[in-house]
Amino acid sequence: MYKLPVNSMEHWFGDKYGSKRGFLKTQWHRLVYRFGGHNLYHHIDWSSVDRLVFICKGNICRSAFAETVARDLGMDAISAGTHTNEGAPADSVAIKTAQALGYDLSKHLSTPVEYANFRKTDLLITMEPWQAELVKYSLARRYATTLLGLWSRPVQPYIFDPYGSSAVSFQHCFQYITKSVYEIVEKIQKSN
């Protein structure tokens, strides 16, 4: 049996999941999903959605990119971070990766969730389950909330944070985000 060198395994985990920890979190949340653990975030009235609000931790990589993809598809969209300072620019690797995929993050500035101006017709879309729980309960369940990774194949309730990882890691993450955003926008358009 051929064994990959340890260094190759490290790169594989890093490129595809951000880290070994990202790989383990991804697998854990897939298992939780299979046993119905994320069903709460699967029931969306697509016809009532007017705007997409993408949320991640820092609002300088994943949610910023998802917002840009949604806007490019003609959707009204904003993004915010659960643990960020107002006005931080997008990560430099995120900007370069987005540019290689045909999107512009160069003018993005972060917004903390508490500064976002939510509307009743918003769909809050998070990258990780803990973020969905945080916004759902801190906003008193007033807004429809889902996990971005529930709407693409393979289902991936946990979308790893590529911050501090390689450009290849950003590319894997951003390609998955793109597929997921396309699926959500298509569901909204079909419902109207």
C-alpha cells in the first residue's frame, strides 16, 4: 500500500479543508447533518426572501466573497462578521483568489453583525453552525436563517475559514461558496 508522505497529507488537509481541524469539523457536521442536527436551517420560504445577508466570523473572506457572487447574480446582498471591526479590508489572498475567479473584493470593508441593518425579508446565511445559532438566538429568531453549505452538493454544513491558509485553500473554499450561492439564488428566482 502506498502511503503519502506526512508533508503531502498536511498540504492535502490544508488545501481542501484549511487544516486538519477544518477537516474534522467538516466531517463532524456532515455526520450531525445526516442525523437531522441541522434540520432547523433547512426550512426556508424562498418566496419571502428579498435580500441575502452572508455572515462569517471576520467578514473579510467567506461572507464578503459570497456577497460579491450574489450581487453578480443580480441579488440584493450584504455581508457581516460576528467577530470583526468595522471597516477592515478583505484579506489580500481573498482579493487575489476572487479576482482569479472573476470577482472584485478590493473595495470591500467589513461590517460587524451588530451594525448590519436587517430587514424582515432578509435571509441570514452563515458559513458555520455556531454562527447560525449565534445570530438566530441573538436576533430573537426574527429572521430566516440557514447554512450556506446546505444548498450545494456535497452538503457541507461547515464551510471552513481559509483565513491564513494557502491560495489553493481559498480557491477550494470560494469555488464551493460560488456553487452554493448559485443554488440559493436559483431557488429564490424559481419561487417568484
